[in-house]
Amino acid sequence: MTSSKARGPEERGALCGPPASPGCGLYEPEAAGLTRPFRNWAKGDKVLFKGRKITKLLAKYAEAETNKDELRIVSELERFGKPAVRHTIEAFRERKLIPEKARLLLGKLCDDSCVEEIVPLIGESYDEVRRVAKEMISKRWRKPCLPLLIEYLKSPDFYSRANATELLATFKDQSCVPVLVSMFNSADPEMKRNIIRILTETGGQVAKKLIISALSDESWQVRLSAVKSLGKMKAPESVDPLIERLTEKDPQMKKLALDALGAIGDKRAGRPMMELLKDDDLLIRQKATDNIIEIADSDIVPDMIGLMRDKDVNVKRCAAEVLNNLKDPRTGDVLIKAIKDSDWWVRQIATDSLAQLKGDNIVKAFIAMTRDPDESIRRCAVEFFNKVIHKSALEPLIELLKDQDWWVREKAVTALGQLKDQRAIAPLTEMIGDAEVKWVVPGALAEIGGDEVLEPLKEFLFDDQKGVRIETIKAFGKLKATDAVSDLKECLKDNDEDVRSEAVSTLKQLTGKVFKPEEEPTPQEVLQAAVPRGIAAQGAILTEAILVVDLCRSTEIAARYGDSFALDLTRILTETVTPIARREKFQFMKSTGDGFLITFVKVYNSIRFALEVFKQISKHNEKVDKAARIDLNFAINLGETRIDAKGDRLGVATNMTFRVEGVRPEGLIPIENGMAKEDMPVVNRILVTENVEKEIKDMEGIKTRIVGLFELKGITGLHKVYKLTSVE
């Protein structure tokens, strides 16, 4: 290649530019005989010079620290017009300008002629560039950008399609509808879905018709989008086509159609939704139930009554829930019959519904139920009178204080308290001998009120059960019984710290003074006071049903969610276990950190305790998310225990109970009729020893299944372990 030094003057001049004419301040290319290529070169040089100038100004603008400096630079950049816009965009893309400065500068530099420079930016990979472009389009150029944005719906770039769809949906411009409708039939499924989204926001009859037609589209995803959109548009004319979607086999389509029909709220959909109460999918059944409750009226009652006779318990549950919420007087008779249903949920819903309907015929029916031989019916009856206060229930409720079922007796006590009839005072006072339910009597007497309850209450103030004493102190506080101050002062000497604390609080409430409890008793004094009458003290050997309950995965829960979360679950378990243990007449109970060791006189009491705790914890689990669920393991053994100085239970039988609670599938030695390792449950189980199984095998309604043989650490031999399978 020839160097520039070797070239002739003419050649060098052509490359470097012509020399200036002597004595002339201006240079005329034509006068100098320049060719056209030279003029193009001169123009390019000028553009290059301008570009460098803009770049330098943009660099200064990026570094400017004051508003005054920024405005000065902006003013200079404005003189360059569109080139300044293009360079600003490029600097923004390359992140040489922060988003806020780029947004302000483009706002100053751009006019209506810059639309074609800004719209393509919605497809940029840098999200801040897309955001600024969308903001500018939305605020300044809605109308001018419509044709460009519609074209971008066809773009192969994801960002361009998505942002064009978003903007057009936001604009809600009716002028776009004809174009979008004409594009729809020839579009691919994704573009169809985008068009449906835009038309949903745009609205109008033309849009609705197109979306209704899309319910028959060959693409499943397009049909789903159409269903969602019609629900959002709440188009009454789409009710019949949406009802047809309820018959499809696809669960997701049925759920979305239910959502759409529920949003529209047209009662025509009520009866078609009834068929979905029989669906195999639990979520579909519940969604259909909720929708029927929202949109149906009393005309649907006969159909619901018919479903209450269905053999499927799930159908009956849904029908009962609908009837409960419709609150139509015609439902009374069928709901009264539902009280005798074998399913507890149906019974509960029916009871709640009838409590809201009330009516003399309903009250009479429940009074009759208080004498029913079926325990579950009596439970419904006493639950009803806890919700419906009716003076005619006084005598039946007093009779229920003698019921064999502790739950019925307890609910009868609270119902009598709500009646506030002084004729109930004497029967309630006699309940002091009922170890299972007497703890609720003080609260009921406080509900009745009046001076007549003060003396009866004092009988409960020094009861051997701590819970009874605390509830009695609270009752005096509720009654504002200043006459009981001297008796409450005696409670300051109680051997239990909680009782003393409650007495201090109530005395302050009644007198305005702060009383100090007596000095805390020694552990030996507490032990002596806590030993139940008729139970041997230290060194005694007892034959007891020994139960261990353990909160599963407590260490894992604490590690994942924190100690506070784990402690809260332990608190819930404690509040559940304590009253149930009391009702089942426990002999001894202590916390093991993640659970409890509890002993009972009879095996049957330990079985009832475990089942009732499971029932209550199941109710808790239904209301919380997965993390807050409580999983439990029980083990029950029968054997001799030895009492130490603290009242604790020692001995081989106690150790064996803990070992049985901890058995795992890997330790299972399979035997005939036993479980395979993979079938053995790891959580939510009640395991019992052979001694317990012999005690309960002839008990009605209680069943067990052998798990297999296990070696139990520290205990000689192989031991059979059984699983409690059901109790009627």
C-alpha cells in the first residue's frame, strides 16, 4: 500500500481536503472544481464532528451534579435535534446514563417526530430502557403509537410482544378493536391470547363476541384465556357458553368457568353448578358450593334438599353447607333430619344452620334430642342451646348435667350459664363432685350473676383442682364481688403460683390495692399438696396406663422456622392436652419438652385421651398452613411405675413406653399379619404394647392391628407393638 507521503499533491488533497483559496475567507467546493464524492465526505466529517460533540455533552450531563449544570447541557443538546436523541438512547442502552437522567433528558429532547425512535425500545433487553420507553409512550404518544404497537404484536421478540400487549391493554382504545378482530383468526395461539387480553380491557360488544367465539378455539390455552376474560368482563351474554364449559373433563377449565360464572353472578348458573357438587375434585366441589351460596336464591332449596339424601357424604356436606347459608325456613325439616346423619360434619353444619333459623318447632325438636339415646344427637342438642338461648330449655339442660358423656355435661353447664336463670344455681353447685367438668361451673355461675351465686362460688374456691380455683377467682372478679375479698386473700397462700397470681390480679381489680402473695412454698410442700387423695406418695408402686405423646419434627421445625415458632406449637399442644387429661382423670402429668408423659388409672381413659387430642389437633390443622401443622405420635403401655420424690414415674414400664413411641420402620421385624416396613406410619399414630392390646381387644368399637416385633433399647427380648386403627 502506498503511503500518503508518496502520493502526489492532487491525491493528498483529495484525501485531506482542498487548501483554502488565497485571500478568501470562504471556500466554495464547486469553484475549486471538487467532485461529488468529496462533498459527501465533507458532510460525513460534519456528522462525525457533531456526534463527538454530542457524546462529550452527554458525558458532562452524566457527571453533572447540580440542576443548573444539567439544564445548561440540555439546552446545548436540544440544538442538535434527533441526533442528540439517538446518541442519548445509545448512551442509555450502554448504561452510561442512569435511568432517571435518561428519562429526563429524553423527555426534553423528544417531540412527536421521535415516536419511531422510542417505540422500538419496548423490546430492549435492559429493563430500565423498556420502562422509560413505556412511560413516555403512555404519557405522550398514545394515539400516534397505536399502529406501531399493533405491529409489534407480531414481533418475534418476547419483550416487544409482551410490552405492546400491556400498553394496548392499558390504553383501552376502541379504535384498535376492528384491527385486532381482523388479525385474530389468522393469529397464532400466543397472539390470540394477547389480543384477548387487550380486548378484555377495551371492552365493548364486538370484543365480547370475539372472546365468546374463542371459547371454541382449537387451542386449549386460548379457550382458558377466553374463560378468564369473560369472568373479568362480567358479560351476562357469556353465561350460557360458560355453563357449557362446566361439563368439560379438564379440571382447570371447570375451575376457571366456575370462577367466571361466580364473578358474573347470574343465578342461571346455580343449577348447572349443582352437578359439580358430585365432582371427584375437592377444590371443584368447594368452589361450586361457594358460588351457589353467592348467586343462588331460595328457588334452589328443593334441589339441595334432594342432595341431602345422596349416598355420597361429600355431596351431603356441600348441600348442608349451601342450606346453612341460604337460611330459608323451608330447610328446617330436612336439616333436623340431618342431625341424625352418620357424618359429624353434616351434623355440625345442620346444627349451626338451625341455630340461625330458630323457630319454635326447631327448639321443640332439639329439646326432644336432649333425651335421645345416641350420644352424638345429644351433643348436637346441647350445642344448639349454647347458640340459641331459650327459657324452655332450662329443665332439659339441668337433666343433661347427669349425662354419661362429659362433653354433653360441660356444654350443658355453659348453656345454663347463658340462660341466666337462678333456678340453675343449685344444680350447678352440685357439679362440684364432677371432676371432669366442674372447672366450667364458676364461669357459668358468674354468667347467672346476683348475690345468690356468691356463697355457692366459695365452695369452688379451694377445690383440689388448680383450674377450678383459677376460674372461681376470675368469676369473683367478673361479679365485682367485694364481699369475697377476705376469701380471695386466703388464695394468696395457695401452693400454686398461677393461683396466687390470679388472686393478686383480682384483688387489685376489686380493691385498687396491690397485695403480695405469701412466700412460695417449698418443693416438698408443693409435692405433698399435689398428691391426689388416695394415691401413695414417694416410693409407692402403682399399676398405671402410661402414655407418651410427642410433637414430631420439633427440632427440624425450630431449625427451619425458629425457636419462637416451635414454642408456639408446643403452647398450642399444651393448651389442648391439659383439659382433656383432666377430663380423663389423669394421675400424673409432666412435660418432656416436646410432649408429655401422662399416667391414667385405666387403659380406656388413656385411649380416649389420645383420640380426643387427635381430634382437637386435626381441627387446628384444618385452619393453618402446612408449616404450622402439628403432627403427633402416641405410645401407651400398661405396667408398674415407681413414684420418686418429685412424683415422677420411674421403672421399666415407663422406659418401655418411651421406646415404643420412638420405633421406626427400619427397626421393624415383620411377622405374619403384620405390616411391611413401607406401610408403617412414621407420624400421627397411636402405638400400644401387648399389655394394652390385651386390655382393649374386647372393648366395643376399639380396634388394633399388629405392626410387628421390635427390639427396645435397654429392655430384654423382642416385643410386639400394635397400632390403634379406629374407634367408633
